[in-house]
Amino acid sequence: MTIVEAVASAQVEITAPRTTQRAFHPSLGLPEDRLVYRPCPLFPSAEHCQPANGVEAAGHQQHDFSVRIPPASVPLIFAHRQWRSGLILADLLAAAAVEASPSASSPWNVQGLTVLELGCGTGIPGMVAHRLGGASSTLVTDYDAPPLIETLRFNVASNFEPAEIKTGIRAVGFSWGTNTEDLEDTMDTIRREKKRAGVARGVESQASSSGGRFDRILLADCVWDSLSHEVLLKSVSQLLAKPARAQETGKGGETHSTPLVLLVSGFHTGRETLLSFIRRAHRFGLVLQEAPGSSSLLPALPAEEELVVKQEQARLGEASSASAYPLWNAPRFVCELELAAEDEEEAEAGVAAGDTGAPTTTTTTVIDAGRAPRLTGRRRAFVLEEREEEKKENGGVLIRNRWMTVFALGWA
């Protein structure tokens, strides 16, 4: 089975007839559907997200974001779906923005930081980072194909005023592994416009005022294709701020140095694909990070799962190979979280493209991304080999869809 076939097979249930068994879809919506996203509680025991620190804007009192899913003009990119990983990444960023006592050490706190989203599709996480998280400057990027970027710019324009786009958030075409000058030029332009307009969002990080590097890089389901790992990591290593350049003052007033890559990823093409990415990242100087601020947002690892962590690390110790070393912290630092089964609410809206400035089609379906938690609150240790029930011969693709990983990479 090829990688493309594996990803496609992960979407079988989207078009399959409904049964009594509740589905775990890795994505929702179809090309050019409209989708409404609002931040949800991360899991049932989490408090519902409420506005904090006046982080609201006219027209967004309920924190609704309306986006269009890109067309299927570049099918191998798989940007023509709204992947649930992107919704969960956005929920994490939104939850950090409304914490009662936000910690500057939290990886999800992006107040005053520069944020880059790669392979963003609809751009929801990046827009949430800017609107609710208070990021200083944000770029949302995807493969540099006109239909994709036209849709992405439409999404940004639908959720931000022209002045906000001019001085804070931009949609840019960027293909992994290519020259980063356009991104750097865009950041320079934002800085000039910000200075001209006298705009400042709190205390900005050093990275936000010098060079084209970013304090946070967001990746939602960007590592499913092992053939793209090299070019993706090349770009990440060029664009992630170095620690000495990312001393930021956060909401809590602490000064610290934490440039991070924040990832949410499913198991569409198997557990080994994720492990391959982590190993390769190590060769670029990027290693798994224990994210201290995550403990206040994500469920703790149950006591019985601590034994699994020790067993996995014992196996790695026995291997004592160069490829095993980068994975030592994976059982603990990679959060494996169970998805809550969701039934999308779909409504035929009959929105005319000519009425909205949208790129194509005469009518669209409007998808409500949901109001309920997207996670059950159940967490288990990340294991290095496929669990028996995950194997393809046992219908493992559908089982794998029930789980999502959350983790962070930073400089070694």
C-alpha cells in the first residue's frame, strides 16, 4: 500500500453509510465546503472556554471562525479536508489564552510571539493563535499553488479586518524545502506596517523584531508522508528561532527562552512514520521537549501507564543504538490522546460564491465543527511498535483513527 493509498483509506468512513458503531473520522468536510469553528473544551472535565483579558473582537464575540476548505486541485497535498488535528491544535491554543493563571512557560501561550503555521490548509490554528492567543505576528502558509493560497487568503480576510492583516497576520504560499526569503520579506513588511501604525501587542519577543525566524511553528497532521520529512525539517530548522533570539516576556512576566515546534498528529500512515520523523528531526538538532505548561491543559499520564513508559524505555536501553537515542523520551513526552466520537452537524446553506468573494462553486455546504469536547480525556503512554489492534490486517486504520498525538520539538 502506498502512502497516498494509506491516507485515502483512513477516510473510508467519511463516505461509508452510517452504522450503529460511532465513527472516528480523521477529517471532516469536503472540498470547498464552508466550515464554522469555535474553540471547545479540550475534554469533558475541562471548563468551557470563556473570553479572558478582553481577547475578543467585533464580530467574534463567540470566537467563531468561518473558513472555506480548499479545493481538491492539488490532491496529493490533502489540504482539501479539515483534519481534526487542526481543530485540536486550535483548541489547545485557545485554552491557553483563557487559563486563569497563564504561564509564560506554557508552550501554548503565544502572547507577543511570532507564529508560523506550515501546511495549514484552512489556517484555523494560526488564526486562533493570532486572534485569541495574542501572537505578535502570524503567517499561515501552505503549498504554493494558486487555488490553495487564494482560499487561504479568503479565510484570513473573512476573519480579520484589513488593518489587522496589514499589521499582524498574512497568508503566504510556501513549499517546504524552498527558499525562505518570501517569508522573511513578509515579516519585514509586517514589522514596517506595525511601526508605521504604532501597533504593539504587549511585550514582543526578540524574534518578533529581528530576522525572519519564529518563536512557535505549528504543524497539524504534517508528518504523515515520510518522503516529505527531509524538506519539512529543513524548513523548520531554518525558520525556528534560536534560543538566544527568543527571550520572550510572557503573560506571567517571566523571561525564558523556548522556541518550539508544536505538533498534533494522527496515525494515518502508522506509528513508524511518526517515529521516523522524530529520528530525522534529531539529525537537524531538534529533540522532543517536556513541555511544562502542558500539564495544566492535558490529562496526566495514569499510574498504570507509567509502567508502560518504563517498559518502553527499558527496550530502548537494550537497543542502545544511535536510532534509539532520539526516541528515549517519546513514551512520556509524546501525549497519546483518545478522540471523542463526533457527529458533524451539516446544514445546506446555499451560499453563493459571488456573494462572498469565494473562489469557486455556486452553492456550498456549511459544516459546524462542533461544540462538544474533541477529546475524551483519556491518555496513554506512547508506544514504539504498533499495538495488535492497530495492525492493518486487523482493520487497524479505523482503530488508529481513535487516537491523536500531541508533542513539541525544540533545539537540543
